[in-house]
Amino acid sequence: MRSAKTLGDGRSVIVDAMHIEADDRLRQLAIAPADVQKRYALIDRPLADKQRDGGWRGQKGLVDKYHRLFADQADAALAADGRDDVEVIDLRIREGKQAAE
């Protein structure tokens, strides 16, 4: 609701969330007015880094689970979920290097 209000006020918004599933991303896109620029920024880190920093999430198996889910869904996000009005920026880090390199 807050992102919809911000967009409705004509301001930019960053929705900082995992949005691993296409339905989650598309729901956010539906909020944005047609004339607003839309971008996906894919951000990821090596699994070992996530496990190191995962805290309680690691103990519950969530780090590994979401790492696998992200890998399974990354291609759809990279393809902007088939939308031509979405720019994709790949900011993933793999083994200490930027993915776009």
C-alpha cells in the first residue's frame, strides 16, 4: 500500500523484497502507473556468504531453500517476466565478481 501511495504521488519507489516468485513481482508492477519506469534489480550473493550471515534463517533451512528458489526463478526475472516495459539490472555477485562482467 505504501509503494502504491508513493507512486500515486508521482515519486519513485524501491520495493526491497525477495520477490522470488513471478506472481509477487507482477503484483508490484500492477500497482505502478503505466507511464512510470519499471526496473528489476537482481541481487544475490554466493551461498557461503548467505550461510555465514543467515543467523536464525540458516538454522531453519531458509537460507538454502531461498537460494535454490532464486536460482530456479532467476531466468524469468532476467527475462522481465516477458514484459517489455521492465528494464532488468543484474547486480548478482558470483564468486566475488559482478555477474554483468
